[in-house]
Amino acid sequence: MANTYLWEVTNLEWTTANGGVYHADWRVGGTDGTFTATAFRSSKFEADPDSSDFVPLADVTQEMVLGWIPQGVKDAAQSSVDRSLEKQANPPSSEGLPWI
């Protein structure tokens, strides 16, 4: 089964005067159907109210914020989740007492 993922923005910071979002905390969680893993990250943005693509806080959506995060950053977070799932499914080491 292929891994499945859930992306979520967990917090935003914005400039009070103009509602420009300049920081997001976010996470990606994944599962392989048996194990789960999550990667937590933060991203910063330029919040220039004079820019033609400026979005005031009242109009910001989670999908929009996730779209502002560079793809390479998202790929790295998803790879971290994948590695964690792989280690859970195939542990590189174990511990215990073999005589018990």
C-alpha cells in the first residue's frame, strides 16, 4: 500500500495593521496503513501589502498557505515522514533480553 499524507497548517502569525501573513507552522502526517509519522515545520513569507498578490488575512485559506510553502521544503518534510515510516516497518536495530 502506498503511503498517504495529511497536510495541515497549525498556526499563523500576521501583521495586525494589514493582516499580512508572514509565518506559518505546519505539519505533514503520513501512514502506510500500519504505522504513522509526522513532520513539523515552519515557514516564513513576505507580507507586502503593496504587492499585487497580497492576500489579507480574512481571505487566506489553509490551501493557500500550503501553496506558499516552497515545493522543495514540502518534499523534504514528506521524505522525513517516509523515512520514519520505513524505520518503523523495518527497524534497523532492536533491544531486549533474548533469554526472557
